[in-house]
Amino acid sequence: MCLMLKCILKLLLNMLCNNLAWNIYQISLVGDPGFFENTY
């Protein structure tokens, strides 16, 4: 059970990191401060 929980947490963390990296990539691609403000 503990191992399964660790796997789920690792997967969630990985998804979060990928999502954050994708957001940063899109922001750097657009390069618009207004777009950045609207996103957050």
C-alpha cells in the first residue's frame, strides 16, 4: 500500500513538473508580459 502511494505521488509530481515546464515553454514562446499576467 505504501509503495503504491509513493508511485502515485511520484506520478503526480512528474505531471506537475511537466505541466509547469509546458507553461514556461508557452510563455517563453509568446514572450508577452500581458499573456503572462492573464495566465496567472
